[in-house]
Amino acid sequence: MKRKILRWLILSVVICAFLNDAITQPTAVINYIEAGGYPNIKAYYTYEDASGNQVRPPNYSWMPQDIIINENGKVRTHNPGSPSCPPPAQKAFSAILVFDVSNSMQSGMDGTINPPAGAAKWEVAFRAMDHFIQALDPTLTECAIIEFGTLSRIRQRFTNDKDSLLKIVSEIPNFLIKTNYNTAFLRNIVTDTSGNPVPDSTNSALYLAKFAKYKPVIIFLTDGKHNPPLSGDPGPFKVGDAYNLAKQRNCYVFVVKIGNEALDGTSTANLNMMAGVEGNVGDNLAMDVTDPDALVGFYDKVLQICGQVGYPAPCYVEWKSECDPDGPRSLDLTFQKAGDPALTASSSFTVNNNLKPILIFAPNRIDFKNIAPPTYRDFSVKVTAKNNYVDFIKPGFISTDPRYTVIDWGGTGPIFTLDKEASRTFTIRYTPTDSLCSSATIQFSVPGASSSCSGNLPVTGQFDQFVRNVNMGDATVNTDLDVSVSEVFCNRSCTSVTVTGLNIATGDASSFSTPGITLPKQLDPGQCITILFRFSPKSQGGKSSKINLVIRTVTGNTTLISNITGNGIGLPGITSPNPVVFENTDCKTTFRDTIIQLKNTGPIPLNITPGSSGLTGPNANEFTYSPDPLPAIIPALDSVEITIRFQPRLNDGTLKVCSLHVLSDADGNEDYYIRIEGFADSVNYVPNSYTVDLGTVCLGTTKDTVVNLDNVGTKALHIIPSVIPSSFTLNSTFWDLNGGANANVDVSFTPYKDGPIDTVLIFTEDLCNTLKTVRFIGTVHDPKVDITSVTVTSNVGVPKDTTIRITNTSTSVGLSVTLPVTFQDTQFTYVGSNPGLPYTIPPGGFLDITIRYTPTAAVVLNTNLVLTGMPCHDVLIPLVGNPSLAMTEIWIDEYTGWIGQTKDFDIVLRNSNKFAESLTDSIDVDIRFDASLLKQNTPDWNEFRNGNDMVVQLRHILVQRDNAQQKIYTLKLLVTDGNVTSTPLTISGARSDKDNVAFNYDHGLFSLIGASATLQTKDYEIYPGQEFDLGIWQSDAQGLSPFHESITTTLRCNATVLESAGPYPDSTDINTGERFVTLRDIPINNTTNEVLLKTFKFRAMLGNTDTTYLILENSHSVKGMIKFDTVVCKLTLKGICIDADGTKRLFEPRPGAILQAVNPNPTNGVTEINFTLSEPGITNIWISNVLGDKILTVANDDMKPGSKSLYFDANDLSDGVYFVIMQTPTQLFRKRFIIIK
């Protein structure tokens, strides 16, 4: 018995060890695959360690060698940046917008029938959903849309394309009669092929949730109670089924009820229950919303919560795929993480054909015609990338025939990318080696050429079919000459042809024949036919006829025609090129030579009479020939060379004509004339004027004129300006003129000094260097005198005469002055001048003018004396009339300060002259400064904005009647955090109460003292439970002062690892597990060295990790502003126990399992079960009666630890006592409840 018990114990231990090892294996799964970015494919995966924790940064960084990508049996290379894991704080979710389209949604939020445009409930809801969709991040979210009423309908399946989603919420929906919650969450009732009602869940939100990439989130919007139709799909909302299915599919549900329709208790309870699937009902439910802004705010809150409850954005691998295969592709990701066994996650995906790049050619084939070797032909073809971009790699193409090649890519050659829908023009070159037909394919869509999946260009090269011309040569009259001609016709097409007939017709056909020819004859591509021709002239002279060759092709019969010629001989004959036409001569090429052959076409010598031969005609004296005289005899069938020279006496643009007369015994051609022609080009051009008078030009202005150049010769000329004066600019650097053409030269003259104008612009042409000179004349004026400001003093009402000497500063142009001499103020008048006016002041000369000043008030006068008569502008001489010479200077010093400081700016009068005598009691003055940097601490004075500046208006500032320096006011201004670091304090608008003081200004300047420093803690290694002093260190301080008083900062750390041990305010974020501790009264120390400012008591704790970052944030000074940079440090726990398998023993509290409550109890309807799990695994929850019979299964799922809730509907159970039974992998719980109806 003991042995049997021992054997069972050993077996139990082995089984437990095996199960534990099986349970604690890492897992890997491919969540989904994105093939929409083809050729780049992304596979999103989740890899969890034996404890169910995701393996990702910052705890582990995946490297390309950790994950092997096998697509359809091919190992792929990771793209740069793959594998990639977004920060865990980035949460991804799949939103399902469910909205009511019952008829009541057409009324207003307050129930008004036919509300104004934009005020219907559906319109308000759509605007809120539009706002929600606009705010989605396409990289972390997807969204689907369902409308429901009597039935539900999926309007948009999951997508991250905002345009598709926004289109739906911008169109009027299809309204239905009733509001049926079952259709929205669970199913429609439809009729099958037999006419029976059956449930169809494929348009419901909970069905769609199965296909979510991320955490499914349902946002359910309705305006009324569950109100199903009386037939077809009657009955209550199956809230228990919907709740449990939402739990099972891990959905988060938000519910919003809009409008003022009152709900019954059941509908209210149902909506509350669905809003409690996960999270806080108070956060997830909004009832009776009538304010459109409040509805938008609810959707904003949904976004905020989703950012917390969504799944961590999954990691992914990315690679570049290929065109093949069509249809499904397998994918295996093999994970080789160090320390873990190799794991393979498998899936499959399909690449839509409309994503695979193809190349479209226009034209879609190229046929090269009639290109004789060794020449070549280029053809341009437009190449467009469709569906996707195409990467071209070297060499970019593969040609099945090397005679066809790509010579130009319409841009840079491979390597390059042709974007989707982009086009380039490729140049295809065909270089034939013979005249026979060829065909090939230029392949672009093959490995080693491009990433295109389809797109090759067929090309052909061939000649049109033709028959050779046959020249039989010379044959003696009444004899036969046989000539065997090879390749009379060659089949240059790409298919076989048959020669069916050949005849010689028209002209001298009787002189030619083809003895012994045998037809028909088939010729394969490239084959030729040889024919024996016979020439039998019956008379002397040239003979000709036509060869007609008939061929049969697949398209029918074709007749090809060529020429056959021969020459019957028996007497001497004469021939030569006729006429002889020379190339043109000109001033550069003064003569032309050419050589002609004078031929005897007969079989006997030709006798010439040289003395009676020679040049004749009107221009014979402009041509010569050699040898002169001509030879007396040309042997039979021979020729002699004659050199003819064309050397015109004058290149006058006319045609020169003569003839070479040859007197001989040639048959029928005793007087033979060779016509000779040559054209003598003339070269000349003229301007429209050789002298241009620019007249009077004012210094500082530009005078434009036009010179017209006319090519009066016959030769095209290239004309350039060879000399351009420095003050001239032209509209071009050259002019190309054909014979008889003309062009305008736009000339701009911009003088740089006054004086007479006399300069030339010289043109030349590059053929004969003919120069043309255009002279420009005129005068440049710049009326100017050497006198500046004249100050005249006098008493009010007392005239005073003053003589002013005005000197003409010009050294070349006289200054004309005429009457009247005027003033801009009547207190000045003209008395006379010496010499008298009008008068022209010579260069360097002068004119004395006497003026009279009679002040009418004790006000300083600034005016001008106006001299007229100058051609360009009047001369203004500034005059200052000062009845008392009362002057002073307003001065503001330079200041510095810190942000937040109130500064005193003293306004001072100094350098006063007769200020006391002016009897001034007060002054007004404006002070202007940058409004972002300074402002009045209290608004003591009126002020107004002028652009970026503020102008403070100081009025009635009392002053002392004293010429000594005096401070008249102290302006108090607050230093703020502005857009600039300094600002001038500009003084303007000063005025005394007697209006008899002239003010000068010495403006002030304020400069901001910038304050900055770097704060940090240090890296620490501390035992759990140990208290220590955490120091706040400062470095790189600039501009700190006691004015700033002290520093306050916040320390952020892991709440389980570190806590404050002093009376410091702190808080904990339960969502992130972070602690925030506020540290105050940190002293100011203005030193650039690193210095410890203050220490604070903290205690290390054994938490859920052995490290925490020490982050200082929200650092600021009590007064003013300091710019703080911070350095992140780290605390590491020492002495952590490590198990044999390398696992660190950390502390993360987890509650024990418990079946907490059944609510309500007693119950008669929807009932809630609250429970907590302490271990992962299969958890089975069911309802049992008092006899132990299982009445209803509530859940049987693989669940994770934590507090949870489930619902069931007690409506279908009879009254009595029941038990909720919960069985976890290791424990069994029971809770009693009662049903009373």
C-alpha cells in the first residue's frame, strides 16, 4: 500500500512539472498582416514570455536576426528599421460607431418636428462623429460604422481611411421605423430560402468586433428606448447575451442617449448594463444629451479613455515582397530570442492584383521600318507605372536581341524609381546588321531589371519589300548582253512569300527579257532570288523599262516595281553633270571650285574642237575652267576631269550664270552646253541712325531708347556689341538676322555723374567683322548745392535779413535759377540776389540770396527755401527759424533686468539752452517700447499699440525752469517673457506747454538678463527599505539672482520602487503606476559649476521592477522665470534575490480569488456576478439549483487575473433558491441567491 501511494506521489510530481513547463512556455502570434503597402509588407505580432508579459522595448529590443521571415518558402530580408515596436504607452483601438436611424432621429434635440437645417438629432450626431473621426490617428486606430433601426447595416467595415469614414457621416442616412437594440449588438432576424425567420449576426457590432485588429471599442448612440417591431423581431433586448458576448470579445462599450425622450426603467437599466461591460459606468454613459457641444465633449472623452484602455500598439516586421504568386501566400515568423526556444507563428495573406506594379507603354509595340545598316533608328515610347511605383535596377532591361536596346531613360538611368502614375519617355534604339526581318522583346518585368510585375515591350525591325533596280550597262546595238543579277528580290518580311510572276513592261520593254526563269518560287524569310536578264538594244542610246514582280503573302498578291536600264552604243556620245550649281560665295569665302567629269558614252573616241569651245553667257568673266583649252580627244567610254572656279568680281547678292560650250562630234550633241550657276552673297547691315540725341537726362534716372539694326545684305549675320559704355545696358548680347531682316536693340542709359554725354556704341558681325558705330549725345543734370541747413534767429515780430551763399557743386553743368524764389512758410520771404535772377550758376560758381525772417510766434520753425528753374527737380535748402533758441535734450539711460522684475526708467532733461527763459512749466512726451517685453506695472498713463510696440503717453509732466540737468519722471515698467531680448525706449512727440522749445532725443535701451540652469539628481544604488538623501544638483547656471528667491520641481518615479520619507506633497497615477513628489524651497546659486542645492529624504522599496528613472519636471522659480534643462537619472535596487532560473524576486501584490456578490439578491431579471481571479486559466461559472443540477452556463473561458463582472438574465428561471458556482484552475467557490418574481 505504501509503495502504491509513493508511486502516485511521484507520478503526480512528474505530471505537475510537465504541466507547469507546458504552461510556462513563451507564445508568439501574428496578429494581422498589412499588404496594402505592397511591395512593403508588414506583419504585426505579439510575443509573450512564460509569464504572459509582452517582450518588447524597453525590456527587450528585437533585432533582425531574432526573427526569420519566411514568405511562401522564401526567406526575406528585413527592411531598414524592422523589427519595430512603438512605445508601449501608445495605445491602439478599433472603434465601432453605432448610431440610431429610427424615424425619431429626424426631429430636433428637444423633440421639435421639422427642426431647422442642421438641428436634427442625426445631424448633431453626425457632426460629433465627424469630430471624432477627424481626431483619430490612422497609425494607431481603425474605425467601422453601423446604422441600426428595425434592422442594422454595416456602412463601413474597419478602415483607417478617414475620407471613406467622413463620407458616410456627411450623407443623409436611410431612416427606419423602429429602434431595436438587438439588431445593433446581436443580430437581425431575416428569412431563409424556405421562408423561415433565422438570426443573422453579420451586420451587428459584436460580430464586427471579431475582426478588430486592436482593442474593440463600441460607441453606441440612440435617442430612445428599445422599441422592436410587433412582428418579425419582437421581444425584449437580450441584454445578458449582449453583455456576455461583449465580455467574451473583450469589448469596451460606450453608450450615449441623445434628446429628451424619457426611457422606461428596463431600457435605462439595459443601457447602464452595457456601459458597464468594462470600466466605470459613470465615464462610459451619457444620458439625455441635448447640447451639441456636450455631445462633442462626450466623444472627446471617449478618445481620452480609449487612449488608456487600448492595446499597446503591436510590434511589426517589414520586408519587401515579390510579384508572385497570385492568391494566398503563407507567412512563417520564426522567433529566435536568446534564452527562449525557437517559436514559429504562421499566417497567410493575399496581395491584391491592383497593388502590383505594371508598366504601360504608349505605343504598346514598336515596328522599325526601312533602316539600312549600319545606320540606326531611335524611337521614343512613353512608359507609365500603374497600380504602384516601380524600382528600376541596373541594367534596367533585358533584350532578347542585342540589336534592340534602351539608350535614354528620360532622366537619370537605373537605379531610379518611377512613381505610381508617373511617366518617363524611354528612347529605344534599333541598330540592324542586315536588311532582313527581326523581332525581339525588351523585357522590363524580369529579375535584374525592375520590380514591375508586368510590362514587356515587343519590337520588330524590317524593310518594306522591294525589287532591286537593274543596270545592264552598255551593249552594242543589235547584240545580246546577258547579266545574272543576284538578290534581285530578297524576302525581308518575317513570313514566307511566293514569287508567282515577273514581267518587263512599258518604255523600252522589247530591249529586255528574262530567259530561263522558273516560277512560282517560295522564299522563306531572308531568302533571295537570282535572275538572268538579257539586254538586246536595237538602236543607240539609253533604254529603260519597268520590272513587275508579283508575290503572294498571307494577305494576298502584291506587285513590286523597279527599273531596268541599259545603254545602246555605236557612236561617240557626250554627257556630264548639268547644270553645275556652286555654293554661295561671300566676303569670307571669295571663290568656289568644283570638279566635273566630261564623259564619252560611245564605243569610239570623241573629238572636241577646243578653239571653238569655252565659257559663254552674261557672267562668263566671273568663272574659269581648267584645263583650258579642253582636251581634243576623249577615248571611248572614258572621261576627263574639268575643274571649274566661281570667283565673282563683286559680292553684290546676285545670281551669276554662264555656260561651258563644248563643240564635238558627239552623236546628236555636237553643240553641248553645260549650265553653270553661282550666287554671290552680300554682307552689310546699317543702324537706323548713327547719332542718337538723349537730350536732358537726370542723374539717378534711366533713359531708354531703341536702335534698329537692318540686315541689308543676303547673308545671315550674327551681330554682337563690341564696345558698350559702362553706363549703357542692352537687352541682349547678340542678334541673329537673316538677309533682309531687322531687330530692335533696346538701349538703357543710366548715368553715374552729371555732365555732357558724348560716347559711342560699336557693333560688329562675326563673318566679315564689319563695324558700325552709333554716337550718343546729351547732357546729364543733377541740381545740387553745398549748403545744408540754415538757422535764423530773431524775436517775434522783428524782421531779420540773412544772406545765403549757394555754391554749384557740379564741375561740368551750370545750375539754372529763375524767379520766383519761394518758401514753404510765409515767415520767410525773398529780398534779392547777387547776381540777379534769372541766373545760371557756372560749375563751381555761387549765387548770394538774401532772405528775410519775421517770426510770428515763439515756435521753432522748420521749413525750406525752394529754388526753381532746374531741368530735373527743384533745390530745397532747409531753413530753421528759432525765435528764442530754447532747446533741450530728453534722455533715457540703458537698463538691464530679469523677467518678472519691475524696473524704474528715469526720464531726464539735459544739455538745455535757454530752457529756463522759455518759461516752460510742463511737457508732453511719448515713450515707445516692445509690448511683449515691457508693460506698465499699473496703467498710470494712457497707452496704445503700434504694431509690435506699446506707446505710453506721458502728459503734463512738471519741469523746473532751469537749464541744469533734471529728472522729470520715473516710469515703472514690468519685465515680461517677450518675443525679444532687448528693446529700445524710443522718445517722440515731445512738446512744451508754451510750444517754444526745440527737443532733441537720446533714446534709451533695455536688455533682458537671461536666466538658465540644468537640474538633475544622481544615479543611486540603494537596498530595499533603505532611507537615503536624494540630492538636487545644479550646473551651467547663467543669470540667476536672489530676485528669483527659490526653485520648485517635481520628481517623477515608479511608485512601487520609491516613496518620499519626508513631508513632501506627492500623488500616484494608478494608470501608469508613477509617483509625483513636489520638492520646494530649493535655494538659488548663480554658479556655472556643478553644485548640490538641497537634499530630500526618500525610501527605496521592493516593487515590480528593480530600477526606476528619476525625472525632474515642471521646474520653475518662485519669482521671475528661469529656463531649466533636466538630466534623467536612475535608481537601482541592490540585493535583489534571483531564482535559479534567473528570475528576480520582485513584489507585485495580487489579490486572492473570491466570488464576491450576486446583485441584486433576491433577483427577478438581469443579475450581476462580481468576482476576482488570482491566476490565469480556464474559469467555469454556472447556475445550479439546490439539487446540484447545472441550470445555466454563464461563462467558460480562458481568463486572466483581476476583478471582473458578468451578467445573466433570470427571467427564464422559476422562483427558488439557486447557487452561483465558480471553478478556477485550482479552486471552487459557491454563492447562494434567491429568485422571487
